[in-house]
Amino acid sequence: MNAHRTKGVALITAMLVMVLSAIAAAAVLVSANTAIRRASTLIDGERAWWYVQGLESFGRRILATDLEKNGPIDSLDEDWHRAIDYLPVEQGVVRGSIEDLQGRFNLNNLASVQPAKYQQQLLRLFQNIEGLDAAQAQPLAEAIADWIDTNQIPSGAGGAEDTDYMSLAQPYRAANQPMSSPTELLAVKGMTPAIYQALAPFVCTLPIGTGRVATKINVNTAKVPVLLALSGSIDRGKIELFEQERETEPAKTVQELQTKGTLPADVTVELVDIKTQFFLMKTEAFIGSGRAALYSVIQRAGSGAPLVIARSLDTE
């Protein structure tokens, strides 16, 4: 009886060892597979990153060639505006596009030598964007101006300086300097995610020139709400007609638009132009299980290679 009992215990022990070994082997296998997948994803992500960098370099070359080939006039019928929506590459696809940032309102113009003029433009921009409440325009325009100006004096009833932000549950100070990204708007008094989403396609944060000289709007690429914001006496019908015509016949000079009555006399060459220095290039790569997206602000001066002056990266 003792012998049978001993054999039974030995058998159970052996079976237990086998089960434990199987569990351990399965755990090792799962861990190994996870490590392999993790390594593969990291490799795919790294390859995707190299692809978007390559696309960025390609975009800079396109902008340089455009200046050499077509001269300083920039319009929507040129090669730089033709997006790559789907380009197959090894184990994935890439896509990219270039946008003229001077087709948007530069929020940092509020830090120029004539801030009041651009605050009025911002106010009109709010009023011309579909989905925004006109009643919100004045206080938000004032709060944005205060976020950028260098003083601590509220610009109006809707203005906000350090005293307003320091009294919040999570206090912070107003920047009191030009914005580095449009996302800073989300920190401004009165701004909501919904308002930001509506406003974001029409604004940018470009550096202003030496002597606090404001950047100009390119009339050949600017969206209709941005053009309408230039003056309180602009005829919407004429602007919408010009928007259609410029697809094939862009303006060669600002003066020709004033002669035709498309732009009123108060929209001077200090405000608008037909050429651009700043562009936004968006590139994205899907390689295997990896993804990378690169957003590059490119400055193309009158001479020399276009330079990347700002980047933001989104990877998975």
C-alpha cells in the first residue's frame, strides 16, 4: 500500500512539474512574441520617421525650384500646392502637402508696431468664420491681444492679463510675447476647444520682421474669411469671384486688384502681397505597424535654400 501511495505521489509530482513547465514555456513564448512585436513596431516607427524626413527635404526642394522657375509670385496653380495623397513605398504608404501660411492671419502681428490695426482684423476674422458666435469676437480678440502684448494693461472689457490668469484654480501667467504655436490659444481667457477648432485653420504664428514689421497676407492663397478681415469695406461678392478666378489667373500685383475694385484703397501693400516666405509642410508615413507625422514650418527667403524654422512630430 505504501509503495502504491509513493508511486501516486511521484506521478502527481511529475504531472505538476510538466504543467508548471508548460506554463513557464507559454509565458516565455508570450513574452518573446511581445518583445518581437515591440521591436518590430519600433523598427517600423523608425523607418516611418526617415520617410517623413525625406519628404520634408523633397518639399524644400520643390519650394526652391518654384522660386527659380516661376519667380516670386506664389499661387495655388503651382507645383508646391499639389498634394501627394497616396504614394506606395516599401511595406507602406506616404503622403504630404504644402500650405501657404501667409494665406492665414498671423496672430503675432498683434505684437507689431500697429497692433490696433491687426486687432481689428482679428475681430473681423472672428465675425467671418462660420460657426463662431459674433458676440464672442470682441472679448476673445482683446484677450488674444493681451496674451501677446508686453504690458499688463487689459485692452478692453474682454482683455486679460496676469491678474486674471493667476486667480484661476491652476494659475499661470499671460505669455506677453509672440506665440510660438497656435495651440497657445487654448490657454487664452474665453477660448474653448470648439472655438479653437473653428479658428485654427485660419490663423498661424509666424515671426514678425526686424523693427516689429508685420507679415503680409498673400491674396493669391488666402482663404475668403482672411481676405474679408482685411477691411470693413470689402465686397464679399467680389472676393468670392476672385477666389474662383485666381485658380487659373492669379493676381500679378496688388494694384490690379485695387483697380478692379476687388480690394478697397485701405488694403495697402503694407497688408497684402502676391508672394510668400512661410509655408507649412505636412508629411505622414504608414510603414508596417508604425506611423510618423511631421509638421514643418519652412521659410523661403529671396535667396538661399529654404530653411525649416519649426517642427512638431506625431508618432505611433
